[in-house]
Amino acid sequence: MAVYWCTEVIPLAVTALLPILLFPIFGIMPSKQVCMQYLKDTNILFLGGLMVATAIEHWNLHKRIALRTLLLLGVKPALLMLGFMTVTAFLSMWISNTATTAMMVPIIQAVLNQLSYSEVQAERADLEDEGPTNNLELDTKSSKIEQDSSDLISPSLEEGNDPDQSRNVPAVSEGRTEQMNMFKALTLCVCYAASIGGTSTLTGTGPNLVLKGQLIQIFPGSGEVINFASWFGFSFPNMLIMLFLCWIWLQVFFLGLNFRKLWGWRLPTSPREQRARNIILREYNNLGPVSFAEKAVLTLFIVLVLLWFTRNPGFVWGWGTLFPSGSGKGYVNDSTVVISIAILMFIIPSKKPNFTPWNRMQQGSKEDVSAEQGGTIKKLLSWDIVHHKLPWSVVILLGGGFALAKGCEVSGLSRWLGNQLLPLKSIPQWAIVIILCMVVATFTECTSNVATATLFLPILASMATTIRMNPLYLMLPTTLSISFAFMLPVATPPNAIVFSYGHLRVLDMVKAGFMMNIIGVASVTVAINTWGRAMFDLDTYPDWANVTHSE
């Protein structure tokens, strides 16, 4: 399965179905037990989160939030980058990284078009001010300027072109290097912010849920050690640190060290920057006034987040204790909450209900009345939308990962692999964390993030129990590092999306991404050894880690 996931000889989800076929044939597990792994509690949590995200995307609430934030932060080069990164990271906390990037890149492209157009107008004015010259020469120079600009901003997406030629940045004059570097920084900041933002919430990206699911499966007594609130408390500060360092690094690498110019300290707004703001303002105005559906989805989303945080905060009693089970762990969990909100979205109408039917003819339009009489009132979410927009393959991929982890446990493979890593016991624990984070951050550049988490986490769990380390001390930082796929276009869909627009070369991504990997691993190492150590009591070997693996 590891080879198939790396090479993608068949679709990833189809590879994830192999345990159903092979485990019974080789006598590892009965088919009934294997199939039960494919729809565990973690899968339902992921499915509910995707439904809520689908509603947010369907009603363009994410685009409204993005454009409004950009208008507030401004359009100076550094502030524009900060605006795009902040919005992208926030949205990727709740909806998929791919959808967030796909929504943000066209907005960036529109802004870049305006910036480039302003540069063309400025250079045309400079040519006209050079003094007497013949019209033919002036037209030739102007055409060359416009052609350079067109080559610089136009995405190369035509089918049949050579990929290397279509994705390389065209050669431009030395005077345009600064503008070209700005384009690179603005496009890269979005895919990086999407990957970083997804690490901060439990439902933000697949590897986070793989950790939660496999932790419960391998260590049944771990209970609520990882839930939405505890994950956010650990990962959100790390996300903020990484986002700030990424912002600084991209400025230094692509735009230089003139921070006064980049941040616009006491500098007036240039015509180019005003044009960029106008395009963002026009896009925002095109959305029209906030609809009832947007208000309803936003309200339900806020309620969902509040319920997640207050169910079992850890430091105080949560409302989840109102529904105790016989073991005292509680019947309600995070998946119960998100499914309840998703069901409400299938019930609540997308238009404001009219509670005075006798005034309906006077207040409502004919179209609304006929729609209501025909019984076709749209809800906030419909099954057709969910059916077409949900990435069902990822749900199967998660299930296949849980089945593979269970097979490794039942067969004794995880324990055997853990014993092979026993020599690492002589290395300091913080050094082990750095080594493993670098390994998975490199490995995930070539494989699916979810597949990487599925392959590594059971081995790390066995290794931790073998050398008597708290399993979370290894599993938490490596799970975050699995999302640090910054170096290659094929590493993650957000990277591929921004690369397809033609502003970047592979070498640009490798150079910028290599430093981002170092920043990510360093940040995670600091996080797990400071507030992570205090939050999860990582200095002690927990009782729930004492498990006996069946042969």
C-alpha cells in the first residue's frame, strides 16, 4: 500500500480498499472487523466538517470574509501579503486547503493584473517624456512593454503545452525583476498559508484526524486527551508563529530588506496600489448585500465552534458532562456536535421565513410565492450539493488508514517495527523529535499527507511504548510536520494550483520551501517542548499507553 500510495498506480482511495481484500486472504483479520474500520467516529467528524465547509463555500461566505479583510488591511506590498495570508490561514482552518487556495488565487490574479497594468501605463508615460522620437519607435517600445506584462501575468493553462515551458516564468527585463518577485511572493504566500492554517484545528486537514483516530484505536484508554479544544490550544499558537515567520521570510527572500517601503511607513498610496484596492472593492461590491443564507450559515458556524470549545475544555467542566456514559467518558463527542449543525443546515431555509402568511402576497415577490407554493424552497444545504462537492475519496482514504493501522497492531508488525527503533533510546528525546519531523516533512513532499500519516503514526506509537516515551511527544509534532509540504508543486494540491498560474519555477519553490521546512520543524520542536509539554504532561509515561498488543 505504501508503494501504491507513493506511485499512484491506482487511485489513492482504491489503494485504501486493499485491506478488505488482502487481510482476510492472508488470515490477518476477518472481513467483518476490517470493514468496521472504514466508518469510525473520526470519519464522521471529518464528514460533518466537510458538510459545514460546503455550505460556507456554496453561499460565498468565505469570499466575503476574504475580500473584507483585504480591504481592512490595505494594499501596501507587505500588508497585501499579510492580508492574503491571514485570510487564507483562517479559512483553511475550517474548509479544505485546496478549496481555500482555489478561491484566493483568482483574487490575487485580478490584483496582479491591475498592478501590472499600472506599470505599463507608467512606462508608456516615461517613453512619451523621453523627448522627440518617431511614432514607429514609440509604438514598438510600448508593444514590447505590454507583451512583457502580458507574459508575466497570464497563466499558462492551455492543454497540450509542454509543462516545463508553460510553467516557467518568461524572461523579462531587469527593470521588471522587482515586480516579478512580488508576483512570486503573493502566489506562494497563499499555498503556504493554506498548509499552515490547516494544522491549527482538528478538522483542518486529514493528518490531524488520522492522529486522533489512530490514537484512540491503538490506545483505547487515551479517551479525550486529544479533542477539538486541546488540539487548538496546542496548534493555534504554533500556527501564528509559523505564519509570522513565513510572512517575514517571503519578504526577505523575494522583496528584499527595505521594510519601510514594503510596509508603507509614512508613504502615500501610489496609483498602482489604489488600483489594486479598487479591484478588491469592486469584487466585494459584486457580492451584493449580505443575504439571509449567509447570516444563517455564519451563525451556525459560530455556534459549532463554541460548542466544540465548550464541550470538554479540560480546565473546567464542559456541557458534555450533561450526557455521561456508564464509564464517565460522556456519550457526546465532537462528531455529534458537527453532525447536529449539518442536519440543521438541511432544515433551515435559505430565505427569511415569512411568519405572516396573510401578508405574503403583499411582501413577497411572485417568484418567491410560486416557489413556496411548489414546495421548492431551497435550504442552506442540499444533498445534491453535498454529493457533488464532497471529496468522498478522502473519507475512504481515512478508513483505509485505520484498517491498515489495525492490521499492523493485530499482526504484531507495529511492535516489531518499534523494537527495530530501540537504539534511538540513547538519543535525547528532543533530538528524536527533530529527526522524525525532518524525515516525515521530506517524505510528504512525494506522497499524500493522509497516506504519510497513516504509514508513520502506528510505527511511532509502537516506538514510543518500546522506549517508554509519552506517545504524544512523538506523534503530535510529526503529525504537524506531515502538513509541511512546501518544496514541490506535486507535494500538495495548493502548491499545484499556484504553480499552474505560471509565475513560479520549480527552483523558486524548492528554495523558498526548504527554508519553510526548517522553520516549521523548528517551530514545532519549540512548541512540543514548551507549552505542549505542560498541556499534555509529556514528562510522564501515561497509564493509557500501557497496552498489550494481540498476536
